[in-house]
Amino acid sequence: MQLYPYKEGENEATFKRLEFLLFQAKALGRVLFDQVCKQLHLLEADYFGLEYQEPNGTKYWLDLEKPLSRQVGLSLVDTLLRFCVKFYTPDPAQLEEEFTRYLFCLQIKRDLAQGLLQCNDNTAALMASYIVQAECGDYVVEDYPDHTYLSTYKFVPNQDHELERRIMENHKKHAGQSPAEADLNLLETSRRCELYGMKMHPAKDHEGVPLNLAVAHMGIVVFQNFTKINTFSWAKIRKISFKRKRFLVKLHPEGYVSIKIITLINF
């Protein structure tokens, strides 16, 4: 069973592959997760999870309370799981361990590079500049005479020279920031993005209108494409039920919304 922390592109710190771990098929998912956290020396483990993917692209979180042999879609032959952030804290500055913040930064880099953390070009350039400051240190004109020093990095999809020039200009302003300070600034900027921590799940409402659902710290969020149209806060939700492909949210004290799921929701 192979386990990798998420890694995208050469600009991310390289994690060594965790060695093959052997477990009985009847072992609970928690046994595997706890062993991974132990090898990473991770104290704030509650924010993280193990994710795996079926050949058809459907992704699942490892259920910590179920045996490995009963996990939906999990093959026990040459299994690949990825260690990643499952619960995005609304205030990364409250994370106690610097290593936890570092792992959050790796996740934000991946989300940004894969287009999951969508934002405008100015915000993307600012976040990328913090990534560069953390990895390269201060901007030095003799070493970086133009934006081409950024061409080997993948910060966002469809990255172009104009964005790299903006990143370079921002990088110049971060002189003196340590890697830890740059990481914290990256997290502070990312958390203000509307799609911070949002993992979209395709759905339809009761009229058949395509939607996306996401679960976040504030509640269940409903999108049309990537535009937020509604939020059901946890304080107002009385009951959540899921039957076949119908997902029902009952609100307190009255009212409900019924959403028909067209693909399996994996929270």
C-alpha cells in the first residue's frame, strides 16, 4: 500500500514516499491513518485525511471507522492513497504547529496549480510570490534579471509571461521574510478567496438545474458553476440525509431543500 502526500510540480518540497505499509484487510482505516501521522510526526492530525481514486476518476476519503476491506471503491491490490488536507481551517494562523502550516501550504499550492482555488490574476500572482519567497528567499537582481526564473514553476493553469512578471514584482516586495512568514502570508491570502477549501460535487436541484455542492467550515455551500448562490450554515441545519442519489437538508425551524445528486458525493 503506497502513500504519498500531495505533490504537484517541481516547485513543491519533495516528500519521500512512505514505505509500503502492510495491514490486515479487516483493520480499520484509522489504524492506517494513525500510522501515517506517526511516520510524519504530525500532531494536528484532525485536519487531514487519506484520499484514493477509482479508475473512473471518482475520489473517496478513507473512512476511518470501516475496515479496509469494506471501503467503497478501494482496491487492496497495489493501492495508492494520498495524504491531504480534508478540513480547511478558517484561520490558519491558529494552527499551533509550523509543520501543520507547511502541510497546509503544500495543499494550497496544489489547489492553486490545479485550478481548484480560483481567484483573479492579482491574487494568484501575490500567492505565487509568497511561494517563491519561501522556496528561493529574497529577490536578487543579479540572480533573477527577468521573469524567466519563474518559468520552471507551475503556479496556475495556463500560466503566462505576464503573470510571471507580476509574480516577480511582488517577490521584490517580500525581502526579509523567512520561509515560515511567507508560508503564513500565503495561507492568510488564500483563506480570503471565496473558493478556499471548496471541493465541488456535481449535483442537480429538484428542477434539474446543474449545481455544485461543497462542504466548508461555515456550512453546505451551493454553486452554479463557480458562483456561490446559497449557504446553509451549520447552525441552521437540523438534519442531513442521503438516500440513493437524493441529498436532503432540513433546516431549523422550518424549510428544506432537496438536491438530486448526479454523481456520488464523497465528503
